[in-house]
Amino acid sequence: MSEEKRKLHAQLSQMEALMEEKLREGGSVSFSPKGVSMLPMLRAEGDTVTLEKPPARIKKGTVALFISREGDEERFVLHRLVKTRGGELVFCGDNRREPDPPVKKEAVIGVVTAYESRGKAHSPSEPWYRLYSFWMVATSPFRSLSMKAQRVIYNVWKKLFRKK
């Protein structure tokens, strides 16, 4: 049976133990993220991310899957590390104005080591990705203003380079 036909569709919460075991053993896990919080990098329409076990020290700019616990609610979040505060990590989605509540490193399930977006494979080691990641971390304290600037730049870009 081909790899494409062996895909399993399940909620991340149903796969948590299996994912953690696979990553702990040195393997990788791929899945399609949901939502819009990581736009424009990741889209819910068919993009996939590949996770591996988190390193001992997670660098700023790294996109990671972690468990966010607020009260009795627990959810899986795939966001970018923008700050470390003491023993806690602060993540923020690229398309979010406010950061997530801080989490302990133990809440991190895996880090993104590859992704496919719009049918093209990408790596976090690519120069343009590293520049984008640097921008997202550097602008996180003024995300609201930087999001407005990004929209203006994008609209100007579209007008200048629109195919006629």
C-alpha cells in the first residue's frame, strides 16, 4: 500500500501518547495543522508540519507543538517561541497580536524540523525562513503595529507585481 493511502485522520488529543513515544524514540511525526494562527507561514488547507523531539534548549524563532493548560482546559498549540522568561517559554502565533500564556519546557511535545506549504517542501534552515523567523521574534513586542505594516507592504507588493 502506498504511503499516501496509509494516512490516518485523527484528533491530536487521540494521538498524543503515540506521538510522544515516536518522538522519544528519535522518530518524527507529521500532521496538518488547523486554524489561522500561523498564517502566512502555514495554512490549514493541506499544509503539513514534521516534528522531532525538542532539543535540550529551544531557540527563539523555533515553531513548536505544545500543550497549553488554562484552568481545566487543555489544548494543542503550534506557535513560534518568541521569548524565554526564567524557566518558562513564551510562544506566539505569527498571525496573533498577543502571546500565549507562558509554559514550561515539559509542555513542548516537538519542534518543527520541516514543513510543506502550498505543495513545496521547506526547512527552518532556509535563509528566507530564518529571516522571516527573526522578523517574527523581533516584532513580537509590537505585533499589532507590525501586522499593520505587513498588510501595507503586502498590498503594495500585490499592486506592483500583479500579473496583468
